[in-house]
Amino acid sequence: MANYGSLSGIYAGLTNAYSVIASQYEDGVTLDNILDARGNTSNATILNGSFASYLQNNFASIDKDGDGTISSDEMTTLTNNLSTQGLTREQFAQLALSGASGLSTSTINNILEHFDEMDTNGDGRITNAEIAAFDVNSAKQEKLDEFTHKFATDMSTFYGDDSSSGTAGSYSMLSYRYKKSSDS
């Protein structure tokens, strides 16, 4: 099973970047404050540049009331919308490749590779539900393939199980036919 995880690490990363910036500036999370925080070398260990960059690049659409500051309500609205509506391929790539999304590189690559298959409603976005459904369907298909392969190649029913070494209950159809009557 491919366990693609969830997008919660991405939403947490955005919220964390917001919180770091909000805690450093009395006038809140403004575009200038985001730029300043990204340029401040003392933030290198506490502020993820990719998440801060996302806030910077999407500032106008996040600042719904147009007052020049991203409020905590606007941030909550952003993460709720991303959670319910999903992420586009570009959003996912930018945020997941930040290194702080909680997703492994192989998981990110698998999601990007199968993005269109995961996007079952065709809206150009993937949600946690679509990722989970793909994960379940992939696991189901993997088990079906395994069973089909085993069924097609497993002759132990006819020839016996090599690992059984003649123990009771391990007779094949051939060994049962030629079994001595004293074994019964």
C-alpha cells in the first residue's frame, strides 16, 4: 500500500509561517512584514521560506477585506478553503516541496505523478479525501493483482506445499491419491 498521507502538514506549515510573522510584528502580517521576515537571517531556523513565499505571492487573494493585513480569520479561511477545496498541482508542488510538509519526497513525487488520477472530480485540485480514495483503490488493486498472480502460478494445491515437508494436512491432490491406507 502506498500510503500517501494527508495534506495536514501543508496547512500546518502555512499556519506556522503566519504565526511566526504575526508574533514578530505588532502591526500584523502585512506584505512588507512578510518580505522583511523572509529577509531576516535570524528567522532562518523558525520560518519556512516556501510557506512564507506562498503567503507573499498570494497576499492579495488571502487579504479578503483589503486592509493590507492578513488577519487570523483570513488565515483560518485560507486553510479551511484549501482543506475543503483542495490544492492545485502548482499549489501542492510549491507547498509540499517546502521540506516541512510532513510528506516524504517519494510520496510527493507519487502524488504529482498520479495527480490527474487522484483528481476524481476533475476540478484540477486534490483533497485529502481524493488522496485517501486513491490510496485505498491502489491498495485494493495491488491485492487483486497479487491474488491473480498467485492464483495463476500457485500449483501447491495440485503438487503440494514444498515447505510442508509431509506434515499432516499438507497433502497435495497427488500425495493423497497415493497415500498408504495405513496413513489414514
